Amino acid sequence: MSLTGQSRLAGVIGWPVSHSRSPRLHGFWLDELGIDGAYVPLAVPPDRLGDALKGLPALGFRGANMTVPYKTAALDACDSLDPAARAIGAVNTIVVGEDGMLAGMNTDAMGFLANLDQESGFRAAGKNAVVLGAGGAARAIAWALADAGAARVTVVNRTPERAEVLAADLGGPLTARPWTALADSLAGADLLVNATSLGMQGKPPLDVDLSPLGADAVVNDIVYTPLKTELLRQARGRGLTVVDGLGMLLHQAVPGFERWFGVTPKVTPALRSFVLEDLTA
Ligand code: ATR
């Protein structure tokens, strides 16, 4: 689609930014929906971040995604924050208002829940979930589960202090348990989420005994390189429902696209294959 004077503009801000899959993902939707718009990678060095964000309204940008290392730095630069961004302490999506104000959102939580629902029909209300990890991704996921009404969210992490800080910060149904209590925590759990980097290319696999999980449990790995992790292979081998990590990446992009370009895009098998082609290239 060629651009006109009315083209709607958005992009992803990072340093570096070349690793980001977002231009490919949003580009697919722009083409598919025939929208007069563009989504561009914006490599912004740390000492220019403030200027770049202030410049978005002047340049006519509808907004931007924030990627590494700016998700936390963007908190202060926004004029308002949605409850998810405030609780999680990170902004991954900025929407420029009609008045030029920057609204910061965190769509990772929504993306996580939407993907889990689409791929497995899992609804968190009243459920018992175990989240492995205590980094940024674990924080978004634990908050999402609590916000969706989970009865219990147990955070298990190699460094127990980080899990304790996370549970204390978010409160509600969250509790922190040490790695040695994992088997105990899995007994009776409806959902296990790997939000550590274990299982990622170049990292050791996540080695967890899944036998305490009930037959109806869902296992969701947020690692997507590779897509078929050892954890998911083992879970599938036990007949459990599995959800891979690509869907969260795709679903977290929906709310931003909707606000910038005015249409709600769909996460379809065609989109998955298109993004996957690039991941495996
Ligand atoms: P992100 O913000 O992307 O989630 P992060 O803050 O680096 O990334 O978090 C990575 C998670 O993977 C952490 O929970 C980390 O555990 P620690 O808090 O103990 O560091 C977990 N992790 C990474 N390598 C690990 C390993 N070899 N064994 C167990 N956990 C590991």
C-alpha cells in the first residue's frame, strides 16, 4: 500500500531495534486490512529517548511500542498510565491522544490472557496457577491472572527474594514459593506458565517434573524460540493441553494496532505462519 498525506503512523522504539518482530507483525495487518498507514522501527539512543517521545505528537505519530531497554523508562515519560502499566511497572504501548498527551499501556497481560483463551479456552477466574520466573514477563502474567480473578497464583523463582518482592508488590492471590516447593505447588494447579528464559535457544532446558499436575491442566511456555520447547514436549507427552509462546507476542499487539489504526486485527493461522517464517529464517 502506498502512503498518502493522511497515512496513520506508528512504530517501535528500542535500542537496538532490529530484533523487534513488531514491524513485520503490524505490517501484515496493515496489508491485510488495506490500511493507509505505516509501522516503522525507530532506533533511539538512550540520551534521545525523552526527545523522541515528546516528538511523537509533533510528527503526527498515533503512538508507538516500547521495547528493550525502554519499557520502564517510558513510565515517567507518559502523561497517564493504564492500571496494567502502573501495576506491572512497564509500558509497552503508547497512544498519542487527540490533545497530544501520551497514554502508557501494558498490553502483555491482556495478550497473555487472550492467547491462553484462544488456544486452550482457559479462563483464570477461580483457578489455581503456578508461574515460574520473577522478571518482567512473569510480573505481567501474574498480574493478569490475579486481575482476571484467579483464586491462587504461586510464583516460583530460582532467586526466591525476587518472587517474594513480586508477590508482595502485587498482593491479592499471589504467593511466593521457593523452587524446592515446586512439586507441591503443582499438585492441584490448573495452569503452569514458564515465564523464565529457560528453554530459549542457547539456554538450558526447563527441567520440571510435571507428574503432580492433574490431567486437565494447561501448560503455557512463553518462550517462542524455539516454539516447541522441551517443557511443551513433555506436557504433550503426558496428554496435557499446551499453549506455545508465539501467541502472546501476537495478541499483545492487538490493542495498540486497534487504537492507532482504528480497526481490531485478528490473530489467525496465516499471521502465525508469517511471523514464524521470520523466526525460523
Ligand atoms: P524478563 O524481564 O524478560 O522476564 P529477566 O528479568 O531476565 O527477564 O528474568 C528471567 C527469569 O528467568 C528470571 O526469573 C530468572 O530467574 P532469577 O530471578 O533467579 O535470575 C529466570 N532464569 C534465567 N536463567 C535461569 C536458570 N538458569 N535457572 C532458573 N531460572 C532462570
